[in-house]
Amino acid sequence: MLAEVDQKTKALQAEFERPKLEPERIYERAEELADARKKLLKSRCHSIIKIHEILTQDQLRELVSMVNK
């Protein structure tokens, strides 16, 4: 999903590099990027929820500690 966000970001940037800007194409690419980011965020939230369901509180604290290093 991160690759999709990167791809959509590049597609939007490419629109701004065109000699003649086409607002409709730009808005379309921006919407596609927003959708890809939304999917990525939802996936990350889902993963965090699943981790919370599996790990104990002590394991969660240890995980947070490791991530914050």
C-alpha cells in the first residue's frame, strides 16, 4: 500500500510538471492520492488493533519502548 501512495504521489507531481496544467487531471490525481493514503491509514489502524488484541499490556509496553528507540 505504501508503494501505491508513492505511485500516486509521483503521478500528482507529474501533473504539475506538464507544460499546460489541467486542473481536472490534477484534482483527479489528488483524489486518487487521498484514497490511497486513506487505505494505508486504515490498514495501519487495523494492524494496531490486532496487535492490541494479541499482546498483553506488558508486551505492548515493551513494543512501544522498542519502537520509540
